[in-house]
Amino acid sequence: MQALGQQSRVARKVRAYLTKTKLGLLFGCRRRAHIQTEHGEALHAVHCTARKQLLIWLRDKWAAQRMAARNEHGHAKRQRWRASFAQADRPQILRDMLPQIPVKFARAARDLLAGWHVEEPIVNEPSPQAYKGTGTMFRYSGSFSMIEHQPSLDLLAAGPSVDIDLLSAGLRRNAPQVLAIWDDFQSWMTELGNKYRFERVSTALELHTEVTLQRRVPSIHLHMMFDTRDSAAMRALAPYLPGPCTRMLRPGRQVHLSGQSLAFRGCKPHISLDSSQARGRSVRRALDQGHFYLQVEKKGSIFRQTTCPAYQTFTVSPDWVTGLWQGDKINKECAEQHYVQCKRNIRAYCENLKYHGQKQRELYIQQQQAAAAELLRPLQKEPVELPEVTQLFLPQFTRPMHRRKFLVLNGPTRLGKTVYARSLFGADHTYETNCSGVLEPDMREYDVLRHRCVVFDEASVHLVLKHKKLFQAPPAEISLGHSATGMYVYRIWVWNVALIVTSNVWTTELEQLAAEDREWLEGNAILIQCSQPLYRQD
């Protein structure tokens, strides 16, 4: 009993302290807000009753007019007309009867007209009739989404390629229509948040890139992200607070939004994020990710606003940034900036960005090479027939041999030596490496499963003498890339692979060699001295 009495005294002291401090005033304000919300919900119930009464009055009035026009009488006729009222054009009926509506139903009539006026979104997306939950993201679009902005229209009409960032910046700076929509949306969102006591709210106005490029008209959509999650600090204080306050601090307080309250300018939203399937911490992280999505400067972003800045009110996962980057929502610079702010595995994520850029450049070069080859294909001419090639060089690859001779095409420039060498086995099966001024051939990209021929363009006699085993093409792996440490050594397999050297000064260099080296080269190479073009000129 003494322990219980001591606990009660401590509780009374804590409550007294909270009452005297600003925190107590804060909870008092929250309590008053709770009372005001209950009062607002009561008023909302009154308005719903007024709308129902208005519909009954409108139905009976319409049925009476129909019966009077057809000179009909009787209860059965009246009931049939009342039943057909549900299929009638009720918005038009209400507009026609506005002068006759009693004053007490005036507000209900305005609310009904606003609720019945529903615009079609610019893209075909499902819209909820109502929403009940702890938080979600809505996307709005309608007739207001199509922006009449002449500079943007001129930019879209200039060509198929459009700079989305430049288009968004122009709409942000000097498009009064966009600014008016944003101000209206902010005011409407503030009123909605105050009514339903949203804890955190993030909004954004963005360019709808797909619709804009398809219709060639600047098109926007609006995002609204909200949740009713109470702050961690207030949940920690819940055991020390009076009963009414603890009831207000329940995490995940659900709100019920009707279809009419969700409509903005007659447009019903599309739910683009829902955490109903998540549980526990996953709900919180899903809501945080939704707020982060609207705060990032994505491609096409025009306006953004939030009450819960990322990195200050919640932590950001690098995977969220990666997802936006993968979806082409943000560029590489923006992703790198957010990786640094996340402060988790910065090196790995940034190196991934750099590696992606490197591979992207390589793929671009491959595409350009393929396009260039396709453009030059009609210009290619038929190669000439060289007896040394058809009788001495190519027959080596039709039978097993321990060693094979390599081919040397020597002669002045612009005779088509390299193109001729590439044509013997086809460009797709030929690996070409530039050996001008080097003593180490680069064969790291050589693929034994693909290449049947290797062309050493502008290789010198000294390069060949330094790699005698390579140019003999034995049935064994050959190591290249030797250095003092041997850390860059790699191995290749060139048995039964054609090796061709193209040079302008082979014979000149050959004469300057020692007799032993010159003898080895003459014994292991098939030299063709070219003086005429290696392609047919007719």
C-alpha cells in the first residue's frame, strides 16, 4: 500500500509539472483541438442529414412535376416516379430547381453539386469512393492539368527531344495558371488537414512527363501524402499523461475520408501509395518513404512542400534513392547527393553510380559502332584474291598443327590492308587491337568463344619478337601483361586462331634486325608485299 501511495504521489507531481510547463499547455491545446474536432464531426453529421433531406425534397418535387405534366394521379404512380429518380440526371434537376430550394437547404445544395461534379483524370486510373486508414498518397489530375503556357508549347513543338528540367523551370517561373493551382491546392490541403488532424503532410506539383510528351501539351498532376502517426516523443510521455491525453496519442489513428471530402476541383484522386498490407515498423517506413518521394527533386518537379523534412524528422534508406534512380525519376547527381546525406555505405553506392556511367558509355560506343558499320556496309567493295592467302595461310586452319604461321600485310597506307584482314573471317569474328608504338598487345577483350581471327594493326617486328610464343599459336595458354610484380597477368588461348599483322614499315624494320631475329620472322610469317589496293575497283 505504501508503494502504491508513493507511485500516486509521483504521478500527481508529474501531472502538476506538465500543467505548469509549456508541454502541459501543448497537451491542453491538443485536448481543445480534440474537442473542436468532435464538434466539427457533429456539424458534419448535421450537414449529412441536411443533404439527405434535400434529396428527399428534390425527389418528391421532381416526381410531382412529372405527374402534373402527364396529368397522372395515385400513390402507385408517385412511387414509380420516385424509384426512377435514382436513374435521372440529378445534377441537372438540382440546378433547374435551385431557385425553389428552401433556404435551410442552400448549403446542402452547393455541397451536392460540388460532390456530383467529377472530372475525368488525364490518365485512366481507378479512384476510391472513400478512404479509411492511417495514411496514404493521393494523386490528382483533371481538366486543370492541361496548362496553356505559350513558351512551353513552343518548346514542345520544337522537336521530339525535350528538356524536361527546362520545361519544368519555365512553368515554375512564369506560369500564373500553375501558381494559382498550387496555391488553391495548398489552401484546400491545409483546411483538410486541420479538419482531420493530419500529423504529417507533404504535397507536390509535378509535370506528367508521359502525357506531356504524348499530347505535346504541358500536363501536370498533384500529389498529397499524409499520415496520422503521432510523434515518438509524445508516445514516450504517454504513461505520465492523464487519460484523455493518452487516448489522443494512439499510434496509427485511423481517419475516414469520404469521396466528397477527397475531391479537389471536382477531381477524385488515385491512391498511389497504400501501407495497409504493412505491419509494425513497416507501416512507419512505408509512410516515411512516401514523404521522401514527394520531397526529392525529381525530373519534372515544379513545387514541393512538407511539414516533415527528410533527414531531420526521419532517416532515409539508400535503397529508396536507388529505386528512384532505377525508375529514372532522378538523375545521377541527385542520387549521389542523397547517398551522401544517407550516411550509409556511401562508397559502395557512389562506386555503383560511377560503374554504371562507365558501362553506359561502353554500351553507347558499341551502339555507335554497330550504326557506323551499317552505314558503311553499302560502301564496302569486294576483296581481291591473294594466292598466298588462299593457298598458304587459310589451309593451315583446316587440319591439326602444332604451330601455324601468321600473316603479314605490308605496304603503303590506304590500300585497305586492315579491312581486307577483317574480311577474311568476318568483322563479328575478328578481334582488332591497335599496336602502333607499343610492345605489349592489348588482348584483354579477346573472346575465345567468339573470335577466330586477331588483327595486330600497325604492329612492329619488335612486338612480334617479344611475344614469339603468341605468334606461333601453340596448343597451350599464353600469359600476357607481364610486369615486375605480375599483378596484371592474364591468359589467353589462340590455338587454331588466325593471327594477322598489318604494317607500313615491316620490311624496313626487318632489314635492321640481327640475322637470327630476321631468320625467325621469315620462317614463321607469310609476308605479302602490297602495292595495289586489296579491293576490286570496278
